[in-house]
Amino acid sequence: MHFSFKDLVRLSYGQPALESGAAAQRSEDRGEERLVGAPTELIGERAGKAVPCPAVLPEVTLKVENPRVYGKIDLVVTAEEGDSLVEYKTGEPRPEHEKQSRLYAFLWWAVTGRVVRERQLLYPNQNPVKLGAMTQAQLEEEGTQLRARIVWANGEVESALPSVHLDADRCRSCTVRQLCEEYWTARETSASRWTQDDTGRARPSTGNPEWRDLEIELLQTEQLAEGFIVRGRPKGGAQIVCKIPPQFRASSADSFKNVRFLNVGLVGDGEGARLVWSSASEAFWS
């Protein structure tokens, strides 16, 4: 079953809300106050624009300058004892929907100064999700957090490099991790990387290798015709034999000091290990 807009209004506020809308349309020519209005826009903190009450107001656009935020509430139902904010959603409930409702409650309070007594989320074929009111202290805290997020976002936009937020799972799939210095040294990402000295652990010579990233300082390697050998530390330790496919080789290995391999594996090779490659492997020389 699919709910129309009218069905959802009726489900939340009953048939009188729809009847008042029809009456408002009939009375418009007579100059009477409309109970169900067209989409409206309220701008500025405590804008002073009269808010009809009681009324059912669809698509209310709100704007404030401090913090500079814009939002459009699907439906506002005003009443003397306090107003209700309603959002219509498709799909399944998500945490982001409640956060959006908090933002809209802040915007409504910041622009009109009116109390929000109820917040609702309406989903197709589900009972309304009632989130309740927000106190003035909660609204003020929402505004404080919102300002902080905007300051942070502006700083990110203006900075030469974005700040790093380490997360083992997300970092592992990041498509630009070869550029991130923190990724190659952070404890949080250690499970995603081989280290240059990670050669002493016994490895199977056959079977499926484990795929990780590997950074190598080229000044500590012994050159081969098709790659190089990495000597383990301390001196005389196990080694990694790195035979590099042509598509991953540098035009002139002598011109680089460092290489970062993504999605490569290590398998046992005598007392050391050798590098193996896949179609997902990459090489970045610097």
C-alpha cells in the first residue's frame, strides 16, 4: 500500500486538517485567514513574521545567518500549546532522520521563537515515529554543535589538506591512502600494512596470501633486474624479494627514495618472503 500526502496528513492529524484546507481555499477570495497555507519562507533569527495559528503549513523553508543554515520542513502544524514538525521519509528508519529532525526543531525555534512540542517521522506503511519535544537548553546545545560543525567544515574547505580521521575499515578502502602519511604510521591501521621488517614470521609457500599495503625505503634495498631485495633488520635478517611486474615499475628507480605498494601479498620463500601481485595491486613511487 502506498500513502499519498493527504493520507499521511489524515493519519497524523485527522480529517479536520484536510477539511480546514478545503475551507481555506474557499475562503481565500473573501480575505479570510488561511489555515492551510502554500509553501512559505521564514528568514532570520526571530524573524518576526507572523506565524498563523492554528494552521497546517506544508514545505516551510527556514533560513538563519548565525549559524548560516537552510532547511525545509515537510509539514508544520501550529497550535497555541506548541507546534509539531513532521518529516515524510521513504525506505527504512535511519539515525540520520532523527538528527535532521533535531536540526529542524532548532531552525524553527531560532526563526520563530515558538516551542516545538512534538517531532514526528512518517514512513510508508508504518506507524508514526514520535520523537517528542526539545527543551530550550537542548535547542541551544543543538545550535552550539551546529556552529562548531560549520566552523570545522569551513576549515576543511579552506585548508590545503583535509584533516585525517583514522578508521581501520575505512582507511583500508580509501582510494588515496598512498598520499596519507598518518595511514602509514598509525597504530589503528597497522593490520592493513606490511612493514619493511615484517619478514621473520613464517608464511605458507602456497595457498592464498594475505593482501596488505607495503611501504619500502629504496635506499635500503639491493637492486635486481626486475625489482629489488629488501634486507630485514637487524642486518642479516630474513629478506623480501620484490619482483615487480612491468606495469608497476618506475621509469627510473634510481630517481626515487620510496615506494608504496597497495594490495600486495607476501608468501614464504626460503627463509624470507616474496611479493605477489593481483589485479587490484598498485605502486606509487616518490
